[in-house]
Amino acid sequence: MRLLIHVWLTAAQSIAAVLAARAQPLEATKSILVLPPLQWNASASSWHYAVLPDPNQVAPLLGGLRFGMTPEQVGEHLPDRSSALHWDDLPEAKEFSQDVRYVWLPMKDAETLLGQVKSCFGDQSSVALLFFNKKMFRVSWRFLPDATCTDPSSAAEGLYAAFVPIAAVVAVSVHYATGPAEVVDVTGPDAGPLTAVRWQMRSR
């Protein structure tokens, strides 16, 4: 009888130890999303921005780029471009039904576009600049994992957190996953229905 009790107590202690170990919180750094301040009326039926939105907030976060730039203007800001960008030379972005063109570059070579990226990302990660009617309307960061960075979600979350405080009348920012990729899209406020179109990760 004593042996059975001893075995039961030992098993119970082992189970308790396992559960206690699982209960330990994982150490993780999460970005705090700060929303733009709003001011509501007395009946809480309508609101306006407490601080007037400033389009100049976006340019520093985009490495000097601005929505509405032509491909030629954007090309002047990109690193190591051996030739100028021209609308007719850009490939079509297949996720759109409209005639949307894009240029992309490896994220590791994006330089000024990585000012808000503080964590690791995979070697296949990239940044895409999208144009409609010959004007840039979106910057899309596409974070992919690899052997040296198995989880780039922290990089995506940190980047997204930098754009969330900016009012939607200046820039519309979204963070989503497609396949193994974490994507942060920042879109100009005049993009209209194009704002809702997201990139889909396809097999390579």
C-alpha cells in the first residue's frame, strides 16, 4: 500500500512540474500600437482627429518617398539603380484587375526603406513599390523566414506599429499573413478600391 502511494505521489509531482513549466510565460517583445488621437462630440456620435493629420509624417518612414511619385522620381531614391525606372518597363502586378505596375528590390538592399525594421528577416524578403496611373500608391514589405531568421513576425509588427499612429487620411496601413510571408502594406489615401487588394504569396 505504501509503495502504491509513493508511486502515485511521484507521478503527481511529475505532472505538476510539467504543468508548472508549461505555465511559465514566454519572453517576447511586442510592439505597442498607438492609435491617432480622436476627439468625439458630446453625444459620442461623431469624431474628428484631435491633431490635424500631416502628410509629411509619411515621407521619413518611407525613406523620402511620397505617394504620387512617378517611377522616374522613385528611381532617384532607390539604391544601386543602374538605369532609370519607366512605366512601360515595369511588370504588371497580377493581383490587381487594373493596370498596376511594380518594382521590387531585396529587403536587405532596401536601405532607407528599412529605417523602422528593427528585427531579423529572411534573405528572400523584399520590398515592392506599386504604381497606378504612373503614380506610386503603395509600398509593400514582404517578410519571409529562412534558416537564420525562422520567425520575421517581430520585424513586421515593429514596422506596422510605426505607421499605425498615422491617420488614414494620410496613409492606410495593414499587416497580414499570406503563406509563410508576413506583409505590411502602406497605401496612399487616394487609392480607392485598390486599397483593399492584398498580395497573395504564390509558390515559387
